Amino acid sequence: MSPLRLGKRGPRNPPDQHLSERQRRIVWRIAGLLLDYPTGQTPNLLEEMAAVAGSVPAPAGPALVSFADRVRGMPPMELAAHYVETFDLRRRNCLHLTYYAYGDTRKRGMALLRFKHAYKRAGATLGDHELPDHLAVVLEFAASIDPASGRRLLLEHRPVVELLRLSLVDSESPYADVLDALCATLPELNTANRRRIAELAAQGPPEEEVGLEPFAMDPTTQREMGGRR
């Protein structure tokens, strides 16, 4: 993983006290939808999402509106191709939160259990072949099912979220706006967070290939969340 540059915007870590719980959940819900693999309906939803985001104070609301403005008008196939290029073809932009620290190793399987147990306690479920640490999944869980547990998962992986934001800023991706909005709902980075960000950026994810299917969500629990790539 190549070193990250802070880019023109630099670190952006505003405190989240100015947002109400409802406003944070709005940001999480919209960000989760935007970080999911785009469908043919996604371009049509941008106007609606931007209108809702407009009710959220700066910087979170305007950041989401900015993303909508930047990708509005892109044909569905073009938007999907851009998503794949951004997140599926670049290791440093991986949306799976445990990947940065563990790669595809056996240790990552144990880290995934933390997410799986949180979802199961809340009665949530994913598909048989999906991993529970996808950022869009975590955001949907936090916004729609269990805000307290979802927020804890986000805070536990705060350095990874910031590292992803920095990578997207570095590549001047429109998706950096979505991560800006998400980070505006979280507390300011502390010294330990910054140290961990530097470690992850310098080391990159390890590369031991193993199967992770046993750590997908349990299909027998009650409430369903949408599928992710």
C-alpha cells in the first residue's frame, strides 16, 4: 500500500456534538446507500437523498449534497463501473473494515465475529455469502436497527474509516465526500487513532489467503439487511 498524502483538504475531524441522533442516523443511512454497489435506481435516488441531506448541518449534509452533485447525470452503467474501479480494484479503498488490519488471514475471521455477534444480538441478518464488516452494512445497521451498537463498531474502526477517507481524498474521488460526511458524525481523532492510521498505512494488509465463508451472517436470525458485493 503506497503512502497516503493528506491532499488539499487535509485531515477533517470535526466533533459530532452539533448533530442530533436523528441527524447522525440520516447521514449513516444515506452514506450506507451511497457506499453500496449502485443499481439502476441509484441515479434516480440521488435527488431525494440530496434533499434529505440538505436538512443536516455542515459539514455532513453539504458533503453528501456535494457527492450527489458530482455524480448526478452519470448513466447507471458508468456509475457502477466507477464504483468497481474505486472500491473493488484498489486494495487501499477496500470497504471491508477488518481487511486493513488482517487482510485475508485467519485472524480476520475472529475479527469478523465481533460484527456478527453485534448483528445477531439485534436480530439482524445478512445473506449466506456476505461478510458483516462491509462499511455499507455497518452504516445500515447503525442507521436502521441498533444505533448504539452500530456507533460502537464505527468507533472501534475509526482509524480504518479515516484511512479510507484519506485514500479517497488522495485519489480525488467523489466518494471522499461521503467519507467526509461519515467522519463528521464521529468524534475527533485522538493520538492513538492517528498512530494506528500511520501503522496501517505503512504496513498494508497481510496476504494469507483463506476462506471466510464461516463468518458470513447467520441466515436464521430475524431482521434482514440488503445484499452487498
